Amino acid sequence: MSENLTHTVTLTAGGAEVTVDPVHGCRLTSLRLDGTELLRQGDRYGCFPMVPWCGRIDHGRFRNGGDVHQMPVNSGPHAIHGTGRDVAWTTRRADERSAVFTYDLADPWPYSGKVTQMVELNPGSLTLAMGVETYGDSFPAQAGWHPWFLRNLGTGKDAEIGFSPAWQEERGADHLPTGRRIDPQPGPWDDCFGMPDGVDVTLRWPDALELRITSRAEWVVVYDEQAEAVCVEPQSGPPNGLNTQPRLVTPIDPLEISTTWTWRTTA
């Protein structure tokens, strides 16, 4: 493990190297396998945690019991991807292959609590785990990850996405799920899919690399409408889920989610 003057944490295992920037939203800024970068570079990219919600909230508003809360609108008329990516996290522990980071929930989120992210690197896999706990009142929350994988690794062939979801959430003109489940449609996608047996998506860069993304979570958003990158986002609930499928974090029941990425070369 190394930590440089910008407070990034770098983990290494065999030919794999991952860099985390806790100061800027605890995002993974780099994942290199034998020197090949897998993540799109830039302040908005890499792989960032989505917490305490994932995707869009309808006009930034959600209800908890009789209380209605307004989140800052930052994607058209909606609030998107949580607040965790916009704050500084604290490095609690780091060694050569693993690290733990935390931050306390605060304004504009209306409830007090703590978020923990663990990053663990092995020679053939990367595991990310996140937990959301409350310091008092119960509240609805979601958690997940938004990785930006490079569409092309320089091999001349673009990534191919392989998965078999049970359904697709029909997307309305407002980019929110309508509440209707439909048969999976052909891409390109900016869509949420249900995988009740757990997320299982494979990215294949022909003649280069195969990367499998798994999680016990039952929801995944796939976004491949940009030329530069593809996104496979395991998450604990669908977009706008704070309103449509709220999962309460209580003093005795924190929200926990994890994902593991495994890879093998196919050259």
C-alpha cells in the first residue's frame, strides 16, 4: 500500500493495482491489470460509490413516513447518484491489499449516520463492500457503485456486455422507471434490470480480457450510450427506489452491499 501527497491510497496484488481517492468521493480513480487501465479517467469517472441513493430521485423529493425531503437537483429535474461522491471520506485503515474508508452523513441528507466502504484487492479479483448505518432515526437508503469501464482497451475491439436479466424496468420519458417490468430490450441502454438471483454481468474485450461483475444485490443499471465507456452498476434498489421500494436503515438493521469483480486474460 502507498499513500501520496494527494491522500490517494494505492493497493497492489500480483499484477493488479487499484487507486482510491477518499478526498474526492472515495472513488476508484484507477484499476490497472498488468499495466492496462480499465477505468475511464477524469474527475467524474473512475468508479464512485452511489450513496445514500442510486440513480435518480423524482424531482429530488422522497418521503419517509409523513416527512417529505428535498435533495439538490443536479440532473435535469432530478437528483442523481447520492451525495457520497461529493464529500471527503476518512481513511480508517489501509495496508497493501485492503483499505477501509468512512464518512458521516450530513446536509443535505436529512438523517445522521455513517457510511463505510471497504476495498480489497487480490491477484485475480477486487471486492467492494459498503455499509450504511444510522446514528438515530430510521431512514430509507440505497447504495451501489458506478464504474466507468473503458469501451476499448487499445486492442482494437470494443467491450461486449453479457448478462441474462429476468426483466427490464420500463423507462419513462423522464428517465425514471414507470413501475412496469418488461422483457429485456436490445441496447444501447440507460436502464435498470432485475436479477433476482444476484447481479452477474460479464464484460468481454475480445482477444484481451474478460471481467465478471457479481453481487448478491438484485438490481443493475447498464449504461452504454457513450462512445468512450460502458457502465455496469450493481445497486441495492432501482432508480427512484427511495420512493417506490424504500429499504429502511434502522438501528438494528444497517444496509449492506458488496460486489466482486473477477478477471482473466483471453489474449
